[in-house]
Amino acid sequence: EKIPALNASASKDKNGAVHLSLVNLDPKNALTLETALPGVSWKTVTGRVLTSASVSDYNTFDKPNTIKLAAFAGAKKRGDKLAVTLPAKSVVVLELK
């Protein structure tokens, strides 16, 4: 059985910002997507990404920053749609305001 490359979840906070969590499970290939967000009014998107050079990487007390959060610039507003390019083997969290 084939596992889908994309997992996603969304939530809305008390201030109206929408938070999207996007996971690219493909260990070798980036994933580009474009989606409409019906009922969501937003002007800006910011994000953070968690990824590493290898799917077998992990943090230790001696090497606590092998895997770390970084700013993410791979999401853009394209008309009324959200366009995102997820790096291979990554977790991306976006905030739409």
C-alpha cells in the first residue's frame, strides 16, 4: 500500500489567524501545491520549517541542533490561493493573517 506524501491539518485561533501544518513524507522530493481556502480571509503568510539533511538524523545532548526550526519562505499568496513548495522530508507550519 502506498502512503500519501502529504499530511495536513488546520486550525483557527481566537484572533482569527489560520494555522496550517503540512508534512511532506517524501524523503527525496519536494512537493508543490496550490489550494483555495474557502471562507478564509487572509493577506499575509509566515512560516517555519523543520527538516534535516537525512531522514535518519536526530538531536542529542551533544548535538542539539542537527534538526532545528528555521524561517520558511516557500509559501505565497497567489490571487485567492495559497501556493506552497514543501522541501523533501519536512514539517512546515504556516500562519495566515
